Amino acid sequence: MRSDLIDERHLARRAIIYIRQSSPHQVLTNQESLRLQYDLRRRALDLGWREEDVEVIDADLGLSGAAAAHREGFKDLIARVTLGEVGIVLSSEVTRLSRNCSDWYPLLDLCGYRQCLIGDRDGVYDPGSANGRLLLGLKGTISEMELHTIRARLTAGLLNKAERGDLALHLPVGLVRDIAGVVVKDPDHEVQARIELVYSSFLRLRSASQVLRHFHASGLTLPCRGRLGGTVWQPPSIAGIMRILKNPAYAGCFVYGRSRAMRAGPDLSRARQKMLPREQWRIVVRDKYPAYVSWETFEKIQAMLRDNYAEYDRNKTRGVPRDGEALLHGIAYCGVCGHKMVVQYKNSTRYICNFLRQQHGRPVCQYIPANPVDAKAVAAFFEALAPAEIDAYARVVASQREAGDAMLRAQAQQVERLRYRAALAERQFDQVDPDNRLVASELERRWETALRDLRQAEAALAKARTEASEDAVPLDADLRAAFSDVGRRLPELWHSATLTTAHQKALLRCLIDKVVIHRTKPDIIHARIVWRGGDVSVFDITVPVGSLAALSQCAEMEARVLELARAGQDDAAIAAELSAAGFRSPMHGDVRRSTVQAIRLRHGLLAAHRQSHPRRVRGRLTVPQLAAQLGVRPHWIYDRIHIGTIAVGRDAASGLYLFPDAPSTLTGLQKLRAGEVDRLAFTPEAGS
């Protein structure tokens, strides 16, 4: 039956039938609904449109109507309505067009402006009229609410099941479901042992990168879940190791809501998953799966991973101990602005605070030499550890033996698996028809590959066993005693080649949480050590400076030097007395004789009995005095003396080049400088 809203203007344009199903599953199973939507062509003919003016848009089959960004058919419909080519848009329900009001109301505005009708099985509506817009607006609002209601029902059931831990989530490798749906460990003992080896290696090496290097050095592979659900062995990678270390399922914990879909815009298809911190996980049910590690161990590992993540400026973590010379790398903080300090190894090792320069273009807060601060922190560490009596020898040996045995077991299991694979490839090759070369050649290639992998694994296992037997050498009595009394004898081990820089940093971090550094004066650094238990130790550290004036006690030390020098004491005695009083030279921890001499000479106090040569000789001119009268540098005269242009001898008493203090001396040198003469000769008695 024809509607009263349809006139010749609408019939002169096309009738568009929009067809959509929400998912590919509905497209395959809800065939009757699909036929009803295609039957709208008959309704368009009944409304007065000709057969050739009816078009069908079904490009959005299998796509949700919650958003329009990913629906090309809906975009095509909008474009054609905008061009004024459409007289009516037909759909079995208006909800097929959109289930989002942000897309629905712009369509109504556009159709009302272009005088395009919208129709469904219930009737025909004019979006340009108040009644039509009211009805279509209500239908769109109800449609969006219906979508949220359906989603809420499904989500409520899913969450209810997840809160019991019964939701069948995707399991990581090492965990499988039996016939009854109960989660158990993978029956493959090699898979179990390899996952346990990852955790034990990380607890021992304290770094995922070190675990990766350890696995590469031993030639071990990692299990992972294949596309078809089986176990696939692949070379180890940092991503594979981190997946195992960060998955709470290995701690027996069921977790739902570890990630959240984040959208940068309205396009649902471009949403990305963001991993949430452990505090924001939605549902956590412990002891639901068989555990490879305890929950306490899992939490300890997560804390170590966060601490190893060296994103200093944002996360304020310490980073993993590395081999650089700076022992407080990662735990040194600026006492001026409070930000973490970084290390600069150019020319010398220094701690610098460049956060404000990087973020706001301001000058660097502090440049702190690392060596004196590190030395003071190490001394405080030794002092704190001195009362401890730890029998670490048995623990170290047992830990090393356990780690080595675990690695050998893993390599032996890998050899056993590869041996089975080679035997299987051999049986498959034996069963094939020899005349079928296309199949036989491929099976032969697989057999050869399996044998090659087996030989490599057996060689690696034999090498590891040999190295393990060679490394199992008992420690000598001195080193055993040092381990047994590590609290008092750690300084001896510290300065020997036994401990690497990374080990030293790890030991410091066992007791020290952070060190706050502030240069209060050019030669004094105020350091505050915050210990793990919360106690604080405060120190003032003297550091080298470039000049005497940069010393905080410079004026007082100069006054003491002048007082003692006038009293007749020599430079060495003055230096010793000032060192005992707590003074020091700019670049040293005590007062040097050269510092005393420099202060004394700067104030014109000469020690006559120690003077090397006189400053003035009656009737003679020294080279500097003559150069000043001539207006040249002393080197000009010295160069010509050395090449023989000026012939003059040294004075026997003073050891200086002395020239007659006469006008002829200056006149002769002026002629030599002007090129009028080639050579001058002077005698102790007279000039030429």
C-alpha cells in the first residue's frame, strides 16, 4: 500500500534497501532474517518505485551497527543521500541502519534536509517533519539502549562465571584442560621443567636479558602455544621469557581483566589493548590452577621486573645493575630538585641531574664526581655489614650446583625430545614408497634436519657436562673462610677480582634504597643515604676542586700559612701542621708543600735559604728583564740563544743567562730584531 508521504519528488529518485547482519555467524545461521531483508525489494515496488530504480546495499553483512567508521555500505548510503540521489531508505528495522545515536541523528538531519524518507516494515517516516523525527528518534534511542541491555546481560553472566574462576580463558603453554575441563599441568615433563627453569634462572640472575643469554649459551629452546593449540618449540626471545614471567596463571591464579580496550577515536576496529597494573585487575581468584611458583614468588618477580625497568624519569625505578664504574647508578637522587640523577662517563665518571634541562630547557642542576661519593657509600655499607656473620659458602655452592643440574636436565630432556623426533622421521621415511620420490625426498629432508638438530643438542649437552665437571673445583681455605665470615671480610673480596661491578652494585642495593646528593659548597657534598629499613645516614664528603679559591676554608688556611711562614717554619712543616688541623689542598685530601709555597710566594714571602736563584743581579739583566725592555716575549730571546744567533753564557753562580745592563745591549738586540745584524755575542764583562 502506498504511503501519503510519497510524492513524485521521491519516486523520481532511487529507493535504497540497506541490509545488514551483526556478525558473520548470523549471516550463516539466520538465513530467514536475511531473506526477509532482501524481500524489501517487493515493498519498494508496492510503494511505487520501478524495478530499475531499486538498489540493494549489502556491503555491511557481518558488521556491527555500534559504529559507522568501519561500515563502507553505510558510508556509501550517506554519500548518495547527500548527493540527493535517494528518495527513500528501506530497512527491515531502522536499527539495521545504526545502533548508535551519534550516527543515527546526523542521518536523520541529512535525510530531512534532502527530503529523503526512511521506511521499515511498520511504515514510512519523514525525518523532516516533527512527528517523523520524534518516532525515528525514539526508535534510535531504544535501539541503542537495547544494544547496551543485551551486552550487559552477556557481560553479567560472563563476570559471574569469572568470579568463580570457571570462565574458560585461553591457557598459556604448560597448562591444559583435561576431558572434564579441569586445568592440569602439561603432561610433557620437558615443558614443565623448562617453565620452572625460566623462573629459577630469573631468581638467580635477576634479569630477563641474562636469562635469555643463559638459554642461548646452553642452546635451549622455549615452548609456546601454536596456532592449532599444540606446543611448539622456538628459539628463546625476551618476549617469550617475559610472557612466562608475567603470567599469573603460572602462580595458580585465575585473572580476568588484565587489559582494557583503548580507543583513540570512534572507530571500534582500531581499539588497542592496554595492559593494566596489577592493582587494577578486575577479578583475581587464587589457587585455581596448578602452580609452577607460589604467589609470593610471583609478586617478588614482578617487583624485580618493575625495578629492572630503566625508565628513570617517569617510573623512578633503579634499573638492573650493569657493568659501569658508577656504583650508585640508578639509586642516586638530586638533592636540589629531587629527580633521579644519571651517569656521564665522558672524560670522568660523574652524576648529573639533567631532568629540568630535558623537560624545561633550564641549566643542569648539579655535576657531582662519582668516585668520592661511591667511596663514602661503600665505606658506610661495610660499616653497616661488619657485625653480620653469614655462612654464605654452603648456600653459594648449593645454589650453583642446583642451577647447573637444572640446566643439564633441561638439555638432556631436549636431547630426548629431538631423539624421538628423529626416530619418528625415520619411521615415516621407511613407510613411504621409494618410487614416490616427491614424498620420499621431503621425508628424507625432514629426517636429515632432525638428525642435525639432534647432533647439535648432543654436542651441547656433552660440552655442558664437561664444563660442569671442570667448574666443580673446591674453593681454597682462604676463600672458604672469607665466605664464612663475609661480614668482616667483604672489603677484601670487594677490592679483589672476585666481584664484578654489577655484583658490587647488587650488594649495595641489598641495604641501600637511595642516596640523595647535594653540593652545598664547591668542595663539599652533602650525602644522605636512605637504608632499606628506613634509617638515614648523613655525611659531608670533600671533593676535589680546580683552584685554591674554591676551597671553603681558603681564607683561614691562607692566614695560617702566612702566620707560620713569618714565624720561620718551612713549607713541609707548615703543610703537615695544616693537614693535621683538617685543611687540604684543592686536588688532594691533605695539604701539599706546593700549596703552601704557592700561598707564600703570592704574598711575597720568600725563603732566602731555599731560593734557587736571585731575582735581580747588580749591573746585569736577566732574559725576562731584557725582554720587557725590548718589548718581546722571553721565548724570542731563548730561541735565538739556542740556535746560536745570540751568543751568551750562563752565570756560574746563578745558572742564568745574564746580559750587561748597558744601552749597547738594548741597541744591539734592536738591530738584530730589525735584521740589520745577523749575530750578537755577549761576554760577562761587556756587550758587543
